[in-house]
Amino acid sequence: MDALVKVWKWLCDYFGVKRRGRRLPIKDISSLCYFIETRASHVAQTSLYGYVRTRAGVRYPELFHNDSFAEALDIAKWQVWLACLADLAVYAGGLLAHRTSAPDDRVGALMAAVVSQALDATGIPADAGPAFAAGAGRIRERLAGTDWSAVTDDDDPFCESPEALVVWAPIVDELKQYDTEIVRNSVRFRWQQVRRDLRRDLDAAAVMRSDIGDGRGGVRPAGTPSDGLNDGSSRAM
């Protein structure tokens, strides 16, 4: 039983899940980055592996002995993560804009710093495939083109992650055609609790007071020395 408890605690920490009675306030760029990166990882992995497991049934463990499948699954994992990261970053930026009435350029610069911190910490994973770098670039383009004051507090910002799961999951197209709407809705459903947690724990005014940093993705809380960057915890998949 002690071993199971330890495993559960490790999983909670890995995925950024708050244990009962414990809240993690989001009051600076590093804590916002940690929230976005870990929740994006959680939604990406549970959505992808859940879909594959459902489709494979009892044959699910056998698939991992197939090198081609394992490689495709790794590539899909990272592509879905990128889409989840983008969706949640846009949603978070919208909350910051609406709660503080900060100008769009300030919100955009802050969210670019948050996403850069997550992407820089991840680098280009060896198993991510050749399309990973382009996908990371598209996140930055999406943030640069976002009208933050127009972002809505609903599931509209979560437009890329459901589609990414449909496109990248290593499931044959003949089966995907029957699953598309169900798969998309399952991803949207997974975001509901994430949205509730962010609404509850986000101190938007405190985050907006954070110093964006050196312009290269490094961030630090306002008032700290420029050579003491605060690198928030992130979790690679």
C-alpha cells in the first residue's frame, strides 16, 4: 500500500495535479508556465493513450512491440502536446486580458515568454519527429496573431488539440472516420477541469506584474536581479 501511495504522489507531481486540500496559486510567470506545461502534458497523454487503448482493446500491450507503431505514437504524443500547449496558452492569456484590462501587446509578450520557457525547457525531443520544430513555430505565430481581448472564457480557444488528436493518432483512417466527433468531444471534455482550476487559482494581477525578462524566453519575477532567472518547474513527457 505504501508503494501505491508513493506512485500516486509521483504521478500527481509529474502531471501537476493538486492533491486533495492542496492548492497551487498561480501568481507569477514561472507558476503559470508550470501549470500550462503540466496540464498540456496531462491532457495530451491521457487523450492519446486513452484513444489508442480504446481502439486496440486487449491487443493494446502488443502494439508496443511494433517499432513502427511505437515511433508513430511518440511523434503523435509530441504533436498533440504542442497543440494542447497552444490552446491552453491562448485561454490563459485571455483570462489575463479580461481580468486586468492589460493592453494586448503586454499580454502577448508575457504569454510568448511563458510558452518560450516551456518550449526551451523541452528542446527538440529525439523521438518527436521532423515536424516538431515547425509545430513549435506555429505556436509562436498563433500567439503573435491573437486578439487577447477577444478570447472567450469557454472551449472556443481549445480548437487545435481536438484536431491534433484526430490527425496524429496512429489509428488507421478507416476507423478514424467513425471516431472523429467522439474523439474531438473527449478532448474538449478533458479541458473542463483544467479551465476550472485556472479560473480558481490564477492571480492575474500578480502575474501581469511579473517581469518578462531578457526577451529570449527567460523570465523572472519583478524585483529580482537580472542574472537570477527564475526557471519554473516543467515536466517533459
